[in-house]
Amino acid sequence: MENLRPPREMSLEGDVVCNFRRWKQQFTIFMEASGAADSTEMSNERKAAILVIGELSVLYEIKLKSDVRPVVEPPRKIPISIVEGVKKELDMMESEKIIRKVTEPTEWCSSLVTVKKTEGLRLCLDPQNLNKAIVREWYQLPTFEMAGAKVFSIFRYTELC
């Protein structure tokens, strides 16, 4: 069970409809094997999050403005009633390699924001100071004309299911 991983991202090359069907089949097998398909503990939101959690295939470095000093924000207070839930959620995120524990001093530290939802907790960072220090990269998404495409097609998700 420990080596069980969700399927890789769907390929957009070749026959997209066929690729989607294959990916959907692999995802269904993953959900059934992990016990999440029939689990009432796992919300639909959590199931959907499995689709987007993963590692980048390349190392990405965030570029920061040279004249900005790093900021370590103080931790926010967590209500006693949800402390255990926050610990449980952090442990789960660490075990799934979504986050990792930092044991040495760091130049930047953002505060943790906890939101109590009907189906559990949502943990978020509030990186306001870091966002101000980032040098924004500009990237023009190619249109199908820019990519030299000769054929353009549209399909609906519901038509593929």
C-alpha cells in the first residue's frame, strides 16, 4: 500500500480522448486500491486534490527581488479545539510528501492559516511578504495559431465519461 501512487498526469499528445480514458481507468483502480473510492472519511474535495498533488519534473527556483529583506512572520494562534486536527493534517501532508519538516533556520517563514470546514480542516500559508518579493515571470501562452496548428477541436468532459 505504501508504494501506491496516483496515475501520472494525462498526456495531451496523440489521441487525447483515448489518453483520458486510460488515465481515468488508472485513477479508478488507484482509488479502489487505496480504499478511497468507498471511504466516507475522504471528501470529494480531498479525492480531487489527489489529481493535482505531485512533484515537478524539473527543479524550479523562485526569483526574488534583490533589494528585499527576508521576513520571518510570527506564528498565528491556533484554537485549542483544533490543535489535534492540525497536527493530524500536518502529519498526513508530511507522510504524503506534500510538505516536509524544516529543522534548521530559514530566511523566509510564512504563517499558517487554519480554516475549519464542515468536512475537516484546511491548512494554508499566508505568504504576503514573499509574494511582494517575487519577480514575476512573464510567459505568453501559445494560441493554436502560434503553435502552428492546422486542426482545432473541442470536447466536453461529460462526453468522455
